[in-house]
Amino acid sequence: MKTYMYSQNNPGGFYNEPAHNIIVVNAKSDKQALEIAKKAGLYLHGVAHGHDCACCGDRWHDMPYEFDSAAEAKAFATKHDFTDDLTLPLYLVTDDLDWD
């Protein structure tokens, strides 16, 4: 089991819920992690669907960072998130048990 983290781009200069980053723990594969992250609020192809602005690009991508633990993912998110926008949490930690 691995931990995967999806980082949000901020088209339009803002972040969307649920958090700047979605961390999926105990996923069997990146495919399963993506499905769990989608249930938590991640979406793909935002520009094509009119959700994100074309000049900034898609908000979410299906290429996650991979870690051995949630602690490693949290530390990475904390170190590499340079925004001053603290209206949303830095990360949301979730797994398959959070979604039916």
C-alpha cells in the first residue's frame, strides 16, 4: 500500500475545495488513488469542461506524487506549498473507507 498526493494548480489565482493537496493513504495503486481523490473533489480536464481558465491550465492532474507514508506526504506539502492563501487546508488526508 502506498500514499499518493495530488497537488492543485490555482487557475484564476485561487484554490478550490477541499484543500490545496489531496493525500490518499493505503491505496493499492495509482488508479485506485485517483478514484478516491475524485470522490474527495479532484476533477480532470477542467479547461476542456469549462471549470478552469485556459491561460492557467487544468487545476488537477492525474500524475500524483508517491510516498511511503502520510507523514512524508504532509511534510512534502508543507515544504513545497508557497501560497499565502490559507482559506483552505493545506491538505486533506483520505482513504477508500471515507467514501461509499
